[in-house]
Amino acid sequence: MARIDPEDDDALLKAAGEGSQSAFNRLVQRHAPRLHAVAQRYGCTSADADEIVQDVFWRVWKHASRWQPGAAKASTWLYRLAVNRTIDNRRVTGRRPEEPIEEGQDFQDNTATVEQVLDDRQQLQVLRSAISRLPDRQRMAIILSTQQEKSNLEIADILGISEGAVEQLMVRARRTLRENYRSLT
């Protein structure tokens, strides 16, 4: 077998489809942390996010042989699987998404007063709550845009909608987010 570029997702997916465990492992190493982050930022528990990522890669292993390079980017397919599974998780569990806690965030500034730090944290908590109240697709679009730094075109591919629909979704999401934020403050 020819040497596979460990940065070429299409080649890795093709090789995984041909049974290469090392290519599959490389895909998991490259994408599992980001897919886990999407699920957690959406509001899944860490355990649910682990299960979602495991399910995504089980599906990848099972269906990798059907992969057709050029139809879409491999990473887009992975994100689409993760997004769909994440939204399905909420529907199946019936739980309202948890508000994710960002690890390692430190709002302390040497010049900030205790009151300013507490106010900043309180505002962040209100914002997280407002985001958690967005409808599924709006919240996922916001997360993919702001947390995963995906373009509207990439979001369109991941969500299976047109780029124009993403733009409309983002406008509605921002409007709803402002309304939710105001109602919470």
C-alpha cells in the first residue's frame, strides 16, 4: 500500500475503507477532540459527547468503504454525522441542554475589582443560558461559526442546507439570541 499523507482526510478515509486501522486511528486523532467540543458546546454532558464521538467513528468505520472523494470534504461528513447525532441525542434524552462550562477561562484582571469579575462571570452565564435556549439548528449554526470557526459554506455543507439558508439561520439566531439575552437580564 502506498504511503498515506496523515493530513489528507480523503486519503485517510479511503484507506480506512480499505481496512487500514492506522488510517482510521489517524482520523480519530485528528477529529475526535473537535467533534467532542461541538457536542459539549451544544450542551451535552461530557459522557454524552464521548458517546456521540464514539458513535460517529463507529459509523465512519462501518461506512468508510462507501466514501466518494470529491462529493464533500471528509471533515464535513464527520461534522455532519456529529451534528446530527448531537441534535438526536437531545431529542432522545428529552433533556434540556446543559450550559457548557469553559475550562481554563480566567476573567481576572489585575486591575479588575471583585465586583467587575463577578459581573463578567454573571454576564457570561446569562449569555450561555440565552444560547442554550436557541432552537437546535440556530444554536448549532452559532456554535459552528463562533466556536469551530466554520465559514457559512462549511456550515451549509455540515447542516445540509444552502449557504443562503445558513445566512438566514444566523440572522434569526442572532435576533433570537438578543431577545433571549434581554429577557434574562
